[in-house]
Amino acid sequence: MGKPLYTMGVIIMKPEFWAGLTGVILSVIVWYVSGNFPVFEVQSAGPALFPRLVALIICLLALVLIFQSLKRAEDKNTKISRENLSQLLAVLITLVLYYFAIDLVGYFVSTFLFSGVIILIVQKSYGKKTFGFILLNSTLICTGIFLVFRILLKISLPSGILF
Amino acid sequence: MDAVITAITTVFHPVNILMMSAGVVIGTIFGAVPGLTATLAIALLSPLSFNMDPIPALLLLLSIYAGGMYGGAITAITIHTPGAPANAATMIDGYALTQQGRGGVAIGISCVAGAIGGIISCIIMILFSPLLAKFALMFSPPEYFAVAIFGLTAVFAVSGKSLTKGAYAMLFGLLISTVGYDPILPLPRFHFGSLSLSKGIPFLPAVIGFFAFAEVFRLITEHNPMEDEKEVIKVGRITPSWEEIKSTFKVTYRSGIIGTLIGILPGAGGTIAAYVSYADAKSSANHPELMGKGSLEGVAAPESGNNAVSGGAMIPMLTLGIPGDSVTAVLLGALVVQGIQPGPLLFKEHIDIVYPVFAGMILSNLIMIPLGLLMVKPVSLIATIKRPFLISFLLVFGVIGAYTGANSLFDVGVAIVFGVIGFLMERYEFPTAPTVLALILGPLVENSLRQSLIISDGSPLIFLTRPISAIFLGLTILVVSLIVFRWRKKVPAEMDN
């Protein structure tokens, strides 16, 4: 009883299984949604043809991937260390917050803060950086962008409620 | 003849010279820094080029392509770290020369050989593109469908270790390309009520996500403290003597031709060209006994080969509108946004742009020689850039690159999402090159498929009854069969081991 559960645990940890499952779900969604597309004069050339054809082949390949994940033993360790994973998640969350902040507080303020926060997050792996380094990094980046984009190329950037 | 003279005077305009010089510098820097690539530079700067006139914009992007390959050689030779996989072959003899105190000359030779290889490929491109474009005028939807499918298949067949994963990645790209307006009817598809999605997935932000953000995520998760301690080695004399250059002529021009021919093939990029050129040089070199131990010919051959890929890869992209690798896919995206549709009609409707671009590609390779030699020491220092700075630089410039294309934060969101997807794909060995190509070729594939079926009143036999289409579909089946056959031979051998 324990062994099949353990084996299933190993299988569902495999990326091929999840990629395959995603492919199957995506194919089902595409097939369903494209069923509502209008009928075309030459039915075999309608708007649903290509998405459905691609979805069908993806579904078949997805099943192959799932089957391969069942057959093959776990061959190499692709685990990310806990520290790196937490840094990755922190960077991703910061990036998403940056995305929302650009429109809210303005591009330059959010960029100045974002580039500093990123250094603070990754410095655990790459060595602690001084406050001066962080300030210099943010200033150089914002100045460079201001000169190239605002002055030279005259591209407007979101200003938000601040600068 | 007037067009040629106009093209030459156009490229010598100060703005265009400045753009080519800037492109070579940027490409060299991006090529030299591990983690950055010329493709990334082109993807990041393409949105900027929308605000410029087409000729300076294209010259900037194409010069980045020229400088990018050379940049990777600098770090391959000096710190035993190729800037790109295509420079790994250069590292064999290049680093050996550094250890002998002749690293500077090795870099100088790589610069000169790379420029010569690039020029050879440009000449071949100039001679053959108009001929191929004339031939391509005979193409109709079935031929375009067959050639596009062949191109996509060739790319996924050579990308990555698994045929299934390569095909899956390619089809994923094709599926994403169906988001947005139907190419024939005015019907938005898979937009789920979103106005932004109804315009489709924007190509350049997706590419920025795949290359810039995914690379950042990789740098964070694969941090190796040993990588941080690269010191800059003194390189000595950089400018090669005339005798040194002459001694590498034979392998340089042979590799230039090899690289160009390999560049024409979809999916076969700089890495294959570099290794094939190196292998050819081992037998054709003036001093084959020195190969692998510190031979200038061992540096010249792969650098000429990988730089020559640029001109070769441009041939199918310009004449058929079908890119053969990620770089030309991104260039295609940049051209389309400039309102220039590559294909056989390019040579009729935009000859005023084509000839200056041809001339500019040759000139940028020539500019690369003095600039490249001057940049060796600064680039060697830049290549040891601290990772936290590189990470914050890539994220910030990735965001602004994604934003400036359409002044849209939605595009930034697309870049972030594709960054996550690209990171997961690379991590679990799903190649991203087929996805990128499929994303740009998807509309062409769908349009040509459906138009062909409309012409034939729904019969798929049209693809077999037209000779060119039948040949390319046959080649597609042949490529897949060869790869499957090779894979089946490999799996039993691995199981025996």
C-alpha cells in the first residue's frame, strides 16, 4: 500500500507530468472555446480549424509526456535550494508590485526603489552590498534611463502621482 | 546602379555610422557578458527603434548582431567563459593562447576573422537573396505553409534533447499565436473579454520575457559562488600583425562559407557553424598539429564560422519571411513593426531600404575591426560585472523594453508571465527557440493553411499536388524520421550502459 503512494508522489513531482497535464487542460479549453466560433463558408478553413488542430496534437504529446513521466525513473536532481527559491519568489513578488507601482507612483520613483530592493534581496547570495552601492546602482540606472529615453529618444514614461 | 550608389551614400551618413558603431559596441558588450546575448540586446532595443527611421533602426539592430558573436570570444579567450555557446569552440585554442601570454593576439585574430566571415556571408546574401526572392514570387499559400512547417520542424528537431519536448514547445508557440484577431475574419479569439488580449500576444515583450526575465530567474536559482571570482587576465598586444592575419586566411574564408551555408538552414545557428568550421580547420589548417594547443587558426575558424551565420540566416528571413533562429525571429518582429514585411515583395517595394541594409551589414563588420580591438580591455572589465547589478539592470531594462513598444503596461505583464514560462521551460529542458519561432510564424502558418484549403475547396491534397510544397513536406518528414531513428538508436545504447 505504501509503495504505490510513494511512487505516485515521485511521479507527480516530475515536471513532465505537470507539463503534460497543463497541455491536456489547455487543449480541452481551446477545443471548448473554439466551438463557439462562427461557421465559415469553407468549414475546413474556419477560425476554429487551426487552434483545434494544434490543440489536438498538443493533447497527444501531453499524453506522451505523462506516459514518459510514469515510465522513467527520476534521473537527476533539479531541486532549487530553499534559499534560492525564496529569493526567486521575493524577486517575482517585487516585480509584480513594481508593475502595479509604475502607474501609481510613477516610473522613476518606482524604478529607483525597485532596483534597490532587488539588490537587497539578491545580496544574500552575492555578498552584502553597502548602502552606497545600492544608492549608486539605483541612481545610475534611473539617470541612464532618463537621459536615453526621456531626453534622447523623447519617450514619455508613466508619471503617476509623483515624478 | 543608382540604387547601389544611393545605398552607399546613405550608409555613410553620420547618423547611420553612429548607429552602426553603437550597435557594434552594444552587441560586443552583450555578447561578452555571460548571461547576456545579442538576441537579448536586439529584443530590448527593438522597441526603441520604433521611434527611429527604418534605416538607422535596422542598421543599429543588425550591427548588434555582428558585434554580439565577437563579444563572446573576448571572455572565451581571456577568462575561459564563452559569452555564448557559439564561442565555446573558440575557447579551446583561445584560452590556450592566453596561458601562453598571447591572449591579446588571439582576440585580435578573432575580431578580424569574425569581420571577414561576416563580410563573406553578406556578399553571399547580397548575391543570392534577389535570386531567391524572384524564385519565391512563384510561391503561393501551399508553398508558404510547407516551407514554414519545414522551418519550424527543423528548429525543434535540433533544439534540446527530447523530440517530444521540442515539438511540444513549438506547438505551444503556435497555440499562443492564435490569441487575438483571426487572420481572415474580423473575429477576436481567446481574448476572454480583454481588449488588450484581443490584439494578440505582443511578440517582442514575450521575447523579452523569455530571454531577459527568464535569464534573471536562472541567475538567481543557479547561483554558483565560484562564478563570482573571475579575474581579468592581462592580454598583452592585441593588434595582430599582417603575417599573423595572413596565416589564418585559408581557414577564415573556408569557415565564412561554411557558416553562411549553415546559417541558411533553419535551426542551425552559430554553435553548429563554429564547431563544423573548427572541425574543417583541423584538417585544412596550415599547421594542423597546433590545433587544440594554442593555434591562431583554431581561433579564426570558429569565429569566422559563427559570424558568417548572420548573413546566411538573413537570406530566408528576407526573401521568404521565415526566420531560421531566435535572432532573425526577433529581427523579423522589429521589421514588421517598422512596416516592412519581409518576403519576395521586399525587393520590389522596399529596395530603397534593402540596399542600404546590405551595405550597412558589410560596413558594420568593417567598423567592428577597429572598435572591437579598442574595446577589448573595457569589455573584459565589464564582463566581470557583479551579478546583483546585472540582475537589477536586466529587470529594469526588460520592463522598459517591454513597455516602450506600445506604451502599454499590459506588455510588461506579458513579459513577466513569459519570463516565468521561459524559466520553467529552460529548467525542465523544454527548448524556448521553437516557441519563439512558432510565435512569429504562427499567423503565417495558419493563414497559408486556411487559404490553401479555401483554394482547394477543403482538400488537403493541394499540399501534395504542388511540387515545391510536396518537396518541403517530404523534407519535413525526412528530418523527423532521421531524428527519431537517431533517438531510437541512442536509447537502447543508454539502456545498455
